[in-house]
Amino acid sequence: MATYNWGVDRSFQAACDISALQYRPVTLDLNGRVCGVSALSASALGILQNDPSLLGQEAVVRVLGFSKVWACGAASVLEIGGYVKTGGGQVGGVSGFKNVNAASTWALGISMESQTSGCGFVEIFFNPNRMGT
């Protein structure tokens, strides 16, 4: 996968062992520490770039820019140029802007590659914003 490595990263503390969440969307807990995104279509702070394994370890989070992400299975179909959203710890594709419930869905960015079956890494441009007006 080619990447331009352009991105804005910020360091946070890990809420627990989140090493299995590398390249997956993360959010903040009530103490301001990084933890995994657990709900479908939930907002995300960014994409975890490293693999902290202990409470309080540094968690490097891509908050803007290009990042690889983990996508897996038919529930996480990504289309080149399509909007992406969270999908229960991975990134899942949104088939079209008009098909998204604008009142409750966050777009995480745009997919730079397609992933239609199986599991693998794909590149997205992470630029979180609320869909709709």
C-alpha cells in the first residue's frame, strides 16, 4: 500500500491494554484516556497508530490525515472514494451519502482503496465530520 505519510498525530494515555486495536478507531473514556470504539456508527477521536499494552502507556492517535485501517468482512465493505464510518472496532464503508442517516452517523473520512471481502488493511483519509446539515 502506498502512502504519503501525511497526518497529524497526538499522544494520549491508554485506558488499558489496547494493543489489539492498532489501526482501528479509538475514542476517549470519561478520564480522557484512549479506549476502543464499541458502538456501530459511533464517533471516533482518531486511528490508533501504535500498540500500547498497559494502562497509562502512550497511545499515538492519528487525528487527521492518511492512515491505514483494518477492515474485515462483508459488513465492512469499503469502496474507493466512499465515505467511511466506524464498524464495531474496525472501519466499515458507507455505500452512499444519501443512504446514511445524517442525524446519527459520523463520517470518518474517505477510502483510498476498496475492501469487498475478507480482512485486510486499507488506506483512508481520516477527516471526521458530521454528515448532514
